[in-house]
Amino acid sequence: MRIAVLSFAHVHAQTYVELLRDRDDVELLTADPDAPPDDPDRGAALAERLGVPYVDDWDAVFALRPDGAMVTSENSRHRELVERAAAAGAHVLCEKPLATTETDARAMIDACARAGVGLMTAYPVRFAAAFAALHRAVADGSLGPLVSVHGSNNGWNPTASRPWFGDRELAGGGAVMDHTVHIADLMDVLLDGEQAEEVYAQANDVLGPDTETGVETAGLVTVRYPGGAFAAIDCSWSQPEDHPTWGGLALTCVAERGIVEFDAFPRLLGGFDSTTARSRWEPGGDDLDAAMLEEFLDTVRTGRRPRPDGEAGLRGLRVVLAAYTSLRTGQPVRLPVTPDDNPGRKHPAE
Amino acid sequence: MTHLDVALIGAGGIARAHLPAWTALGARVRVYAPDGRAPALAAEFGQTAVASREEAMDGATVVDVCTPTDTHHEITLAAVAAGAHVLCEKPLALRAADAEDMAAAAAAAGLRLYPGHVVRFFPAYAMLHALVTGGALGRVAVARFTRTGRYPTWSPWFAEPARSGGILVDQMIHDMDIARWLFGEVVRVHAHQRGHLTAPAPEDAVATGTAVLTHTTGVITQIVGVWAPPATPFRTTFHIAGTGGTVRHDSLASPGLRIVGTADANAAAGIPVGDFGESPYATQIRELADAFAGGPEPRVGPADGVAAVRIAAAAADSARTGRAVELVTPPAPEGVPA
């Protein structure tokens, strides 16, 4: 398979390259022509450091007819690359959030449908084996009906390494845009694709430090679903920059017959590191990105519909956009009822 | 005060937590409860059960109100009329107006009224307060608190919203008070609650609530409360992030003593586990008793009790109406994006 990584704007691009470059079944291409020419962490410089083929022109990379394309550009620039990749016949894995507007997300979904290619949203956390076990316990009724969920997805402020995360135009917002969707997607799995009904959010930018950007760096989002379940989410970029690990994601499910806590990035080893004078933190758990890429490569190979698909990406985006409306109004925001735009809710293979 | 003469009204769970603390201070306690449980409780701690509230309050210097929340207002006013200082279990009342009335009555009579916000006396929360007010966290941005304990089915009134206010008011008021203590007044509240929210509650009932508080300082706080399935251990957690770093706590994470192996399920019964040191209830009552005796103001006052009720009642309103409730006109706190 020929797989193209389109843009190094998102830090995950490098992760994906490192996971795919040594595989025998993947011929990897990279392209980052919009990169600032002098940025050592972008473009040809990064490709050379990673030891992967690099094409410095969008037309040229699409002319090579990749089988699959991974879109890791800035959030608001996903659409143009997804549309071009689809037109070139490539199945698409698009970084989350799928887009920054519903119009863009819908256009991307439609473009891939028209081209007959899959559109997958990069939500790695649902691929954790521990989460799959939690999902089974909810789905088979052994936990009893789900009452509510609370969770946190905290991380380093990504503007330190990628300033565009603090650009409202390119990123679509700050921590609420960046982090709400991961837990929203886990809810999407647990509730079988049920679109959220109402969202309330509060945020601030106390944690800066880049106050020029003006995006929120701390946020609390409360999401309610039609069946009555709610999710209380802390999406803040509140992991201190000198903390030994980037952050994490934890979710507690309260159900009528039990309470279960899921940690997507459990600490494997602790201790103290005298050379850095800070606590030691060696991560454990599955390699979620690798599991997600397996799913994507399988859909490229077989042409089957990916999970999570573009519709899942759109459902998560709607939660985020409602959160921003709530931030403006100070009140909960009802989402429009959209019963017919969830064709992916039941997977054909199931 | 050379002699502590206490009227303990109620003989339920909180009375049982308070009575050993009063006894340890050398107080003479008369226990009254209309449910007939006073004699057994009083006898256990060598105190006296009496047959009427009037008899309990007669000559008391302090009345300790440990009854269902909907009775706090009336009993507190009676205590004040009898000339006694009052320790009133939280919430002071179900409605802010009632709590204000209680505080005003005590103040007018020159008596002290303290709400039993005992979480302020738990070591982890007292330490957290010292850290936050001492600036160790820098400027605080965001906080979250959870509180999980089995559904209080042992006393049927907890499940009756008209008597307890339900989980948002009865249970989550603890962390609402802590959040306000740490981060200042609250200007906006939004809340949901779900699960078994009416009486009677079966043994295996479950209820949850969540509230988001926005403080005048710009800090945002998430509070989650769980009335859990019966075999759930009591647990509280918090996580606070500021410009100076983070602080987190899990009450189950680092016990002083825990049992890690047994011959059978009952073999460990009778071995005390968990946290040692002074009971937070004892710390609370010692500090309040000093204040009743004319000592310094304790770490919690009547205005705190009133404010906590105001926040909790707003959360209940929000859950009922589906709207965020504004508590005062927000002064556009610094640091909140437009």
C-alpha cells in the first residue's frame, strides 16, 4: 500500500510516520509544502530526520495516487486536503477534530462518499483494549444501565511546540476544540452513536502562557444525551510543561450495577529521576495509535467502512461547536436533532 | 466557658459522629431524638437521653442540630430562643432565605451559629486550602472534585428531595463549600442529576450529579457526586491546576493501613484500616467549641453556610430548569475569554 502523510503541522504526523516507516506492507510518502521553509520540525528537514521519502508539492503527491492518505494539517485546513485525497482515490484518515465547521465536515464526508473512499477520524482512544472491555461490559448489560460519566483529558499546552494550536482561525479554538472530542468519541462508542442533545461549557485562559493567542486553555464541558446520560469533561491543557508525561485521559462510568474507571494511559513505572529532579513516569498501556493505524490500513486494504468514520467525527465536532456557543451565551446549548445523518451507526460488518 | 452543656438533637449518623467528639471534650450532653434512638446512642457514650427537645435545650450552652435538613430552620430558631449557640449540620437549610433567617436570628441574639461543613477539617482539604491560599499553585485555572459513597438508604429522608434536597444539595454541597472557600464567590452554576432521585430508594439505588461553578476570580470548578451501589467504598478525589502546577488527591490511594490478604472474607473484620490521626469531626467540634467559649473565629462561619446553600439551591434550580443560574451579576472576571 502506498500511504501518504499530508502535512507535518500536527505533532501526530511524526508519530504516524514512525509507526509506518518500517512496515513491509507500506510504502510511505510524506508531503508538507505549506511548512515555513526555515522550520526544522517541518517539511523536508523533518522527513530527512525521520528517514522517509518527501514530496514538496501537493500536485506531485496526489499524482502518485496513494492508496491511503493521512491528513495531519492544521484543523481548518483538513477539508482541502481531504477533498483532494478523495478525488485522487485515496482512503482518508483525518486527524481530529475532523474540521472546525460543520460545513467543512459535511463537505469532507460527502467528498469521500462521492469518490467511493473511506473517511476515518483519528480517535485512537477507543482502540484501547481496556476500553473495549469497558464497552463490552456496558453493551452486554453486566454493568447495568449507564447513569453518567465523568472524565478528564488533560495535556501539555500544544502551542509550545506548534503555535497554530493557539490560532483561532487555524485551530478553531483552544483546549475545548482539541480535547473534548476524545471523551465525546468514547461516549459515542458507549452510546452506540447517539448524538449529544445538549452541551454546557465554561472556560478560561489563566494557564496561558501565550496570551496573544486568545484561545481558552482550561475548559469544563458537560454533555447530555437523549437517553438522559451525561458526561462531565475536563478538557484543559493543564498538564504542567515540565511534567514528565504529556498528560492523559481517564474516564469513570457510573452504572446501576457498578462504577468503572478507565485509564487510557496508565503509568507503568514510577519513581524519581534525579537527573531531571522530577518524578519518573514510564507510560504503559497499549499503543493506541498503532491500533488505530491497523484499522485504517485494513480499510485501505479491503475498502470496508472505517470505524470511527467521518460521521463519528462530525458528531464529536457538533459537541465542540455547541460548547463554543455555550461559552458565548453562558447557557446550555441544544443541538439540532439529526436522526438521518448517522448511516455509520450500525456497522455493515456487524 | 468552663462547662460545655450540649443539647444534641437527633441520633442518626451525624449525631453518632459528633457525640464522641463532644464527650472527649468533657461536655455534658443531653440527647433527644423523636425516633426513639436517643437512649441507645447516649448510653454508648455515657451521656443522657431525654424525652423532649425542651428538656434537652433547657440550660444548654450549645445546641447541636443533627436532624433532617428540612427541620434545621425550626430547630435552630428554637435553640436561639433558648439562648444557645448552634452547630447545625450542613446544609443549613434547603432554601437560602431560611439559612439567612437562621444566621440573622443568631446574630441578633448575640449567639454563634456554625454550619457543619466538616470537609474543611479533613486533613487533605485543610492542606489544599493552605496550598491554594499560600500561592503554591500560582493562579488557579480549573478544579474538579468527586465524592462517592453508598446511597444513604439507611435513612429514608435522604432520598426525599423535599427533605434533603437530593444529591446536589445534600451531598455535593460539601465540595461546593470547599470550592468557594478556595476560589471565592460563585457567579454561575449549571448542574445535572440523574438516577434514583425519589423516595423510597431501594437498597441498590444509584444517583449521580454534576455541577460546574464559575467563580468571580475566573476559576472554573467541576463537582461530581455519586450515591453509589451498596458495596462501594467511600472515596473523594480532587485535581486542581494553576500556573504553579497541579495538586491531586484520592482518599483511597494512600491509606496509613490497609489489609492486603485474608484467610476468608471475614478474617479482617475488626482490624481498623484507612486513615489514622484525629477524626475530622473531633477537629471540627474542638475548634467550634473554642469559638463558642469566646475563642477565635473558626475556619467556617454562618455566611459560609448561607452561601453554600445558595450555590446548592442554584444547582438544584439548574437541574430542574435546564438553565445555568446566575448568582450575582458577573463582573466579567479577568482571564475569561470574551
